[in-house]
Amino acid sequence: MSNQMEQLREQLDEVNLEILDLINRRAELVQEIGKVKSKQSMYKFDPVREREMLDNIKKHNTGPFEDATIDHIFKEIFKAGLELQKDDHQKALLVSRKKQPENTVIEINGTKIGNGSANYVFGPCAVESYEQVAQVAEAVKAKGLKLLRGGAFKPRTSPYDFQGLGVEGLQILKRVADEYDLAVISEIVNPAHIEEAVEYIDVIQIGARNMQNFELLKAAGEVDKPVLLKRGLSATIQEFINAAEYIISRGNANIILCERGIRTYETATRNTLDISAVPVLKKETHLPILVDVTHSTGRRDLLLPTAKAALAIGADGVMAEVHPDPAVALSDSAQQMDIPTFDKFFEEITDLENRLK
């Protein structure tokens, strides 16, 4: 009896090693599939494919295990494979939370973004004149803020709409920023303009329409300036994260993500604010994240409630547009706050911020 038992145990040990070898071979295939999915921005979990595999396995099951048991065993194997895909992908990303557990904190003009305190970026949609920008800068400075936004290069839906003042607009921003001790955030749309633009601005903004302009991302990654990266109009969160990876892979780790709404079937707002993107990005990356309430809603009456939601859910700050006289603005007049509205907005949002502490 003991000899028979010993033989059976030896056979069992051999089978265990065969199973181990097969499981690891399967894991290698799963990793390869994960790499292909990542390149194509596909979801890792495919329930239809999983059901097809389970059905095929059970069709060939001859016992002694019942189908329910086989179902349970292989679901656990599939689950382990899915986790392996996630780990393998995330290890490769420099922006991932697994690569760097602690938050990235970016200091701009004495303001720290990503350290747990709320930050604010205000300014006109487009730079129109020195006087226009200076009026907004004065209101921003009066509130003790340090960051000023303004568009000099404006990628517009129609080629006939106002496209911005270009370098002249950057020069106006620089002049105003120096006078009011503010840091400038402005969008650059052409890789060739970055070298010249860094003389005038403190933060390079890459807009939603350029989120996957890979040459622009790489160029921004090669300069020593923080980059504000906006989510694309129809971009998935994974595509957004990979766009940030393009920047950091070139050496620039000072990246601020910005959720600015995505395109859906809803028409009540300009875009649909994906507020849940904030905690998802916080979990997946170590980068700070702002919420642009102006472009996500396109409605002046929704700026305050969406800004409150952004802070409540954990965003590092809020972006919004302010214009001395929105009615005559050369772009996006319906969504910009005038200065009295801005004063009230800031009073209410800072009151919420204090209550959240």
C-alpha cells in the first residue's frame, strides 16, 4: 500500500509541475495580449471573450469535476491573468501611482499644486488687448492668487473664428504678469513655437484638441517648464494617461492634468463634465489634477456648482474664465464671468474650501 501511495504522490507532484508550467505559459500569453490591448487603447477585461473561453472549456470537460467547479477554477485563473495585465502595463508607466506612490507637487510662482490645498487659475479665454488682460489680472491679484491664464494661440472649430494674437498675445501676458507678479499659463499648438513661447510663459498648456498631438507632447517634454495637459474631447482616461506619459518619457515630470469635459450625446452643456475622472486619475497616477469648469459646461450659471463638486471630490484646483466685458469677448462670450460675478464666485468657492478642510 505504501509503495502505491508513494507512486501516486510522485505522479501528483509531476502533474502539479505540469499545471504550473501551463499556468505560467498562459500568463506569458496574457501579458502579450495585454501589450497589444495597451497599444490599441482597449479595455483589459473582455466579458464576451471570457464567456466564450469558459463555454469552450466546459464543453470539453469529461469530469470528475462538475462544470460549476471548472467554472470557478478558471474564473480565478482569468482574474489572476487580468491583474497581471494591469500590473505589467502600469509598471511601464512613469506617471503611474505604482511607479511613484507619493504625489507630484509642482511649485509655480510660490504656489504649490498637488500638496492637498486648492489652487485656482483664472483669466480670459483669449488675449485681446493689454487693458483687457490687466483688468482681469488686477482682480486675480487682489484675491492673493498667483496664476493667470489667457489664450494667445486659439485652435477654433471654424477657421474663420478669432485665432488669437499669437506671439503678440504672449508678450501682453508676460507684460501683465510681470506687473502683477503672476505666473502665466497659455496654450501652445505648434511644436515649433515652444522654444519661443517659454520666454513669455511659466506653464505650457496643451489643449484638448492637441492631447494626442504626439510631436507637441514630446516637444513639451523636452523643456524645463510645467505642462498643463487637458483631456481630449473624446479621449478615454487611459488615452489621457498615455498622453501624459509621452511628456514624462522625454524627461519633464512637471505635469498637471486637467479634466475639461468630454463629448457625449448631451446638449444641455457644452461638454459633459466627467467628475469621476478626478478620483480615477488620483488613483492611477501621481499627478495633480485641475478641473476646467468653463469648457466642461459652457454655461456661466453652472460654473459655481461644478467648481464646488470638483473641490469636494478631491481635485487640486479649478480653472475658469474671466473677462471684463464678456458680451463683447472675441471668443466664448456665454461662458466667461465678468469681474463682479468672479468676485462672488471666488467668495463662495473659498468658503466651501474652508469648510472642507
